[in-house]
Amino acid sequence: MTESGASPGSLIAQAVAQLEQIGIETPRLEAEVLVMHVIGLTRAQLYARWGEALSGDMARRFQALLQRRLGGEPLAYVVGHREFYGRQFLVDPRVLIPRPETELMVEAALVWVRQGSRLPGGEGQALPEPGRRGEGARRPAVADVGTGCGAIAVTLAAECPRLRVYAIDRFPGAVEVARENAKRQGVDVTFLEGDLLEPLPGPVDLVVANLPYVREDQLPRWCGAAQVELSWEPYEALSGGADGLEVIRRFLGQAPRYLNPGGALFMEIAYDQGLAARRLAEEALPGATARVSKDLAGMDRILSVQSP
């Protein structure tokens, strides 16, 4: 018997009861994640060692992490990582936690690249392929604006190695986290620090962006008791100003200077911003094809723009 005598099963049972009391929607899953993180096991290994006694040190570490979670800190910050598009990304309070809906934007961008650089049902220009002579020999360039932990940029670089990927953020801490994630995933990404598209050395073929889009009057509700976890995330990465579109408006205003002819732009938006965001894109890029697609809940979520 160890100093603790606690087993993974007993720790999970205790944690589930406490997490249920504060309204966590998936208490069993979160309890298992905490135990797997402390012990360093996969789920299969966890069940194989369900009744095995743990050391006192492991039990104390688990209790410390559980108290952080019970205090409202997001699980991703407690364990220090979050899965995105099948990969694990380091996260901490310097960056937003990647959301599943953002994977829809990555998927849309990948489809655009792989299917001849066209929005579905629309016209476009094929990106240059590797190995051609002259102009066609260049690597197609993509910019991830407001990269945060780098989940989007790293995923694009991993899924399409032929792309030349730039990741931009105005916060040094975010760039530091993103650079470490690129290193861990073994991908080639160029990191730039600055405001929106301005740090780019020149125009690119594809732009993806997950920018702040929450209205200021909504933030108290978003970060209130119902969504206490949001209060741990960077305010600047959430607030889109009075109408939620302040950063998006500036971003689209810069787009014509940094998007190659026939290029495309994909941006995540709020559920009620589809019409306004599409109009802003059409004003900023006259002649462009702008569309809004919905997420799995049927809400407006992704603005897609094909430049003329």
C-alpha cells in the first residue's frame, strides 16, 4: 500500500461528484482527463490500472489540478493542452483555447486548396504546383491572422506541406506559444508580430482568420456564471468592440493589399454577423464572391471570400 492508497477509480469517482455539483456538463470525461494527465496514461492504460494504488505525490497533484478546475479554470489550461484537428496543442492563458467550430474553417480552407482554389460552385485560379518552372515554381502562401496558439497555421502546414505559411499575432506571448506548437509538430511556419495583415512581406494566396468578434455588451454575459471559463481567456482575443465587427472591419479593409488576384479569405464570425460581414467583404473587395456557411448547430459561422 502506498502513502495515498488512492486508485485512479477512486479519484475519478470523487472528482465526478464534485464536478457535477458545479454544473460541469461532462464530469466523468473531465475527471478521466485529469487522472490520465497526472499519471501519464492513455484511456486504455487507465482502465487497465483502474484499481491500482497510486503514490501520495500523484494523488496530491491530482487534487491540486482538480481544485483549479473546481475554481472555474478551463480544463485545457489546467492540463496545458487541447486537441485540434487530431493534434495536441499547448495552451495557456496567453491564448484562446481552440474550439471545434474553428476546425470547420480549416476544413473549408483545405478544400479550397485541394480542389483547384475555388469556392464550391464558383470560379477561381489554380494555385501554383511545386516543380514548375518560373512563376509556377513558387510555394503558394497562406497567412493565419490572429494565430493565438497557432492551431490553424500549424494544421495547414501539416496537412499541406507545399504551402508557405505565415502566422501573425500582435501579442508576443501568443507568438511564443504558437512557435512552440509548430516546433512540437515539426512543421515549417514563419511567425510575424504585428497588427493584422500589416507584418506580411507581400501578398498571399490564402488568408485565414479567427479574430475577436464578441460585442462588448455581450462579454459580461459570456464571461458570467453561465460561461465562467471565458473569464480566464484573453479579453483582447474576444472583444470585437461595440458591434463586434471593429477588428473584422479593419482586417477586411487591409485585405485588398495583401490578397493575390484569385486568392481566397476564410474567417470565423459570430452567429448573428453573417449578413454584415458579407457586406463588409463585398465593399472591401469589389467583384469578390462572398458566402457565409453554417456550423453544425445551423448558425452562421464561416465567411468565405474569393477575390476577383
